[in-house]
Amino acid sequence: MQIVNSAKELRQTLDRLRLSAKKIGFVPTMGFLHEGHLSLVERCKKENDVVVVSIFVNPTQFNVSSDLENYPKDLDNDCEILERSGTDYLFLPSVSEMYNIDSSGKTVTDIKISCGEVNSVFEGAFRSGHFDGVALVVTKLFNIVGECRTYFGLKDYQQVYLISKLIQELFLPIEMVKCPTVRQESGLALSSRNARLTDKELVLANEIYFAMKEGKRMIESGITETKKVIELIKNHILKTEEIKLEYVSIVKEDTLVVPELLTDKVRILIAGWLGNVRLIDNLEVNCNSELKDELFEHHLSDSSIISERKIKV
Ligand code: PAF
């Protein structure tokens, strides 16, 4: 695996590879890799000739400075995981490679991307400016990597929704592959932030998944009133007083609009705090389906990976 710090160098290298008809796959990350990231890299490896992974903790998408400061990092471990998974290029830019920095060391973003409505609902409403920061850095990364297939996890559903809009509306030469959420066997969706949960909180965090499953069962049993299902999910979560809910909603997958009645494909969206860790999750429900299990989600069976909370090599 070659580590590249310069945007220009990466661009030139990948342009050369494209000239010899190589297909480029790209997985953007903020590091502290876990099984969820690994599943993206593995799929990327299967479907492309060249695998590029970026690790960049993007300052402009953090609205709370302590969240940025506490964001977990373990570059040595990340590099070993990526080496083993057959990554060809790790793009590891500094903040000053990606942004201009002023004399007081602050990131300057004269050029901004405004994501409109997405900023005012769900994650956008609770994390002011977050999606503008994501859209800005992802556009920069896509411009550096160039034409490619990119892999994103559905765990961050609103992010996936936003990035597919970005690609479409800015005519970016990027094909997006949406990949299933990876969960512990118990149900908890994997996230780099889980590393900050205590053992007790790791158990309590599963309630988020159980509540969504209960909502899904209710919809599949024929309840069509959105409000009723949202109430049921909220009541389930409220039984665990350690979880401080931010929102629970059910949206149409293709518009993020909350329907009055549940028809077709919808997503249950949820976010809340457990201790000082913010957790988000979502679950797809096909209102016309009798399917009882999420066949598209894979659960990890190796509990040793889970107890270590991230992959250690
Ligand atoms: O999902 C993430 O890890 C980040 O939001 C991303 C897409 C790498 C942009 O910084």
C-alpha cells in the first residue's frame, strides 16, 4: 500500500491508471476503522482494479469542537487493516492540504457548499453546518480522486441521501455504491464512536436497534399511521433512561419526507445520546412486505471482534 499525502500526486497517479483502463474504487473515511469500513473496502476490492481509501478527520463537519478533539484515532492500526485488505493507495492529507489555514491556525472556507433543506431536518437540525462540511470535503475528495466508484455505508442514511444528490446535481463522474449497515450480533450498528461507550452502555445501546425492530414489526403487522409507530418506538427507548433521544422519525426513502400513512419503502431514523456519545441508526421497512428479517443487513458472528470494539490486528 502506498501512502500519499499530496492531492496533486494522487490525482496524477490515478489519471495514469485510468489511461491504462484501470477501474478506480474509492472509500472515504475518517479513520479508526472497524468492520463496517472493512466491509466497504472488501466490496471495493472485489468490484474495482485499484482501491483508494482516504483517512481525513474533516474539521468543517464538526459543529462541536470537543467532538473533533475527541474523535478517536489509531493510524498504525488503520494502516495494518488497510494493508491486509489489499488497499492500493491510502490518501492521508493534512488539514492544510485540504483547506487554507489563516494566521491564527483556523480553517478558511471561502468556497462553501450549501445543502439547503437537508440542513434543517434530522441530523442537519441537530448538527448545524455538518452537512455543508461533509458536502465540501466529499466534493474535494471526489475532485482529487476523479472518475471512480465510491462506497458509502447506509448507517449514515442522511449522508448517503445527500451525497447521491450531490453527485447527481453537480454532474460528478462518480458512481455511488450504497452498502448495508454492519451490526454486532446483538444489533448495535458499528461506529467509530462506539469505542467511547462503557461496557454497560454498549449493552444499553442495543435498545436503539430493538426499538426500531419493534417499529418494523408494527408496520409489517399492518399499522399504517406514521405517528402511532413513532410513538411506539419513542416509548420503547424512553424505558432506558440513560438514552437521551434527539429524534425518532419515519421517512420516505427517496425524499426524506415524513408521510402521514406508511406505504412503499420507508426508513426509521433515530438519534440519541448515551453518556457523552451520540449514536445514530436507521432501518429500512418495506411496508408491503411480510418479510420478518432484514436479509440485506449482515450481523457479525465473531463476538471477539465486538468485545474489542474495533478490529485489532
Ligand atoms: O462518513 C464519514 O466518515 C465522513 O462523513 C466522510 C464521508 C468520510 C466525510 O468526511
